[in-house]
Amino acid sequence: MTTDALAMTQLVQVHGQRAYLAALCILRNEEEARDAAQESFILAFRNLHRYDRERPFYPWLHRIVRNHCIDRLRKRREVLDDTASITLPDWRFGPEEEVASTQTAVAVNKAMATLSDEYREILVLRHFQDLSYPEIAEALEIPEGTVMSRLYRARKALRSAMLKGGWTRNDSETME
């Protein structure tokens, strides 16, 4: 295996799931998101000479994934189905926790599908990909203050969507 192939394999192993989740958040189609994530890695690898090694890698990669997905949407020129589902990471514990976790994932999934792309993307970056505010700001190319206010509004919209879906206030408070 060449050095380039080994480097590419390592990048995909470390960031593959995050890139897929970012693509899924935008495209809302699992198969298309897998393809877009793979294509984004190829684009990133071809443009690695443009990456500033002083900065975190993932926000740079996220911009590539995001732009590639937006290009795909433009080419497709289809209206996305608002009822599309996002598969969230599966965190399992014991049987009781597994049932609660599944119910929570389903509720969050349904609520996330009702949010705007902007809100869904920022929630995924912060809560499912665990990016810091500065990393989100870099990935989305927006000021950090905008990250904070958008995240606040996105959480509020998610909480509202979950309450409309039958979740109690106590259940939705655990999202913070």
C-alpha cells in the first residue's frame, strides 16, 4: 500500500462516520450520503495541499462535505421530503436503557426532520459530532457569536418540535 493510500485510509477511518453524518444531515438519503462522503474524501485528498496544518482537520473536511452536498442538491434540483429520517448514532447500555434510548432516538429523529437544514446541521455538529463552537464557526464559515445564537434557536425549535410530538417538558430538558 502506498503512503498516499495509507494516509487516505487513516483519514477515512478517523473522520468517515462524521463525514457521512454531515452528508446525511444535508442530503437526507443514506445511500446518497455514503456516496457524497466518499467523494468528499477524494476531493479533500486532492486538495490536501490547501489544508492549513495549524488548524483542526475536521472543520476543513466538513466544509468540503457540505459544499459537495450542496452541489449535489443543485444538480438534483429536487425538493427534499420533510419526512425523511436521519439515522442517529446508537448508544446502548442495558435493556431498559436501550428501550429508552430507542424511543428517544425515534423522537429526536422525527423532531429533527421538521427542522430547517440550518438548524439540523448545527445541532448535528454540536451534539452528534461534538464540535466546539470555534470548530463549528470554522466549518460553517460564520462568526462564533452566530454559532451560539443559531444553536440556541435550533435547540429551542427542537424542544418545541419534540413537545408537539408528545414529549413531556422533563424529557425535553435533558437535551441541554
